[in-house]
Amino acid sequence: GENVEQHPSTLSVQEGDSAVIKCTYSDSASNYFPWYKQELGKRPQLIIDIRSNVGEKKDQRIAVTLNKTAKHFSLHITETQPEDSAVYFCAAIRMVNTGFQKLVFGTGTRLLVSP
Amino acid sequence: EAQVTQNPRYLITVTGKKLTVTCSQNMNHEYMSWYRQDPGLGLRQIYYSMNVEVTDKGDVPEGYKVSRKEKRNFPLILESPSPNQTSLYFCASSFDLQGNGKVELFFGEGSRLTVL
């Protein structure tokens, strides 16, 4: 089955700096890679995702890159702000034509952005 | 308002006392799933359901049961809770997926369970 490793477990940056969170996956058949953000005491929410047929996707200050050969994908946050402080989870799944089955999450990265 | 509703939000119980955590979604989603969140371990899938009467084990199903008799409801049952099931539980749902369909998981607010 799929295994997702996420690093680092904690990341502290100064406001305005960039932050990068990295994940690796084991199942070469995985074809969908979402990122979820969980603010303190809240539920996880999808912030960006990427499919295996593209190498990069951007949405304002966040971007995700995918290297299928290395089975590696990363979340990039530029110009970080204190409200970016949260736990970020990567995930990998193998989608089939009837939907997706096991969605495997990484162990999470706690990002702290200091003013 | 589109939402996933879990109950109870907080529960303290004792070992062996059966309990059920309910989950209901009003978005007509076919896919529903349960996760537990523990420090350092992230979100681990307990069970999932791709449609009514269709359920399957996730990565940590031991000690849990589920049922999907109706599309909107997906209760999580702990027949004989033990202290190692103390955790934060999330229910989630998503659209049915066909090809490049929407895949966003919508999470409930979470249920914090303590088993003494």
C-alpha cells in the first residue's frame, strides 16, 4: 500500500520568508496529491492539489511541485504571513474511475510564522 | 449550508462501554471516511465508504465498525473502547469521482474522545 513521508515535522520562519514542505510517496500508481491546512482547533481544509499529469500548480502565494520520477512533491509558500501558521498535511492517492479509495496522509508539518 | 456534522464533539467514557460517533453530510456525497488524528502520526484512515452499503477498511480499522445504510450518514462504532482509542476523530465526505471530478474532502469539526 501507499506510504507518505513528510518533512520537516516543524518549521519556523520569519514573516515574509518562504517555506517549503516536502513529501515522498511509495506507490508509483498514485496520481493525485492534495495539501490540507489545519489551523489550531479547526478541521483540515484543502488548499491546493496537483495531478500526476502536471509538474507544477500555483495559487497566489502557494504552489505545489511534483516529481513523478523521484516520487516527490512539495508545497511552497512565499511571502509568509502569521495567518499561514498551521499544520499542513500532504496526501497521496490512486484514483480509479469509480473514485478514490485509501487517501494516505503524511504526518503533518507544523509551520510557525513569526512577525 | 453545506456541512459535515459530527456528534458528540467531546466525550469521556470508560473502557468497554460501547459508543457511537455519528456523522452526517448534506451535500449528497457518495464518498465518506473516518480518520483519527494523533500527535506525530497525522491523519490515519479508519474506514471509508464509496457508496451506500459499500465500506472498506483503511489503515487502522481494528476496534472500530462502520455502517452505511443511508447516503448521508456514516456512523463510527466502538464496540468495546480501550484507552488506545483516545484520539481526535474526523469524519469527511467528498463528491463521487469520475475522471477529473472534484476530489476535495470536506471534514467535520472533529470529535475528541477520551477513554479512561
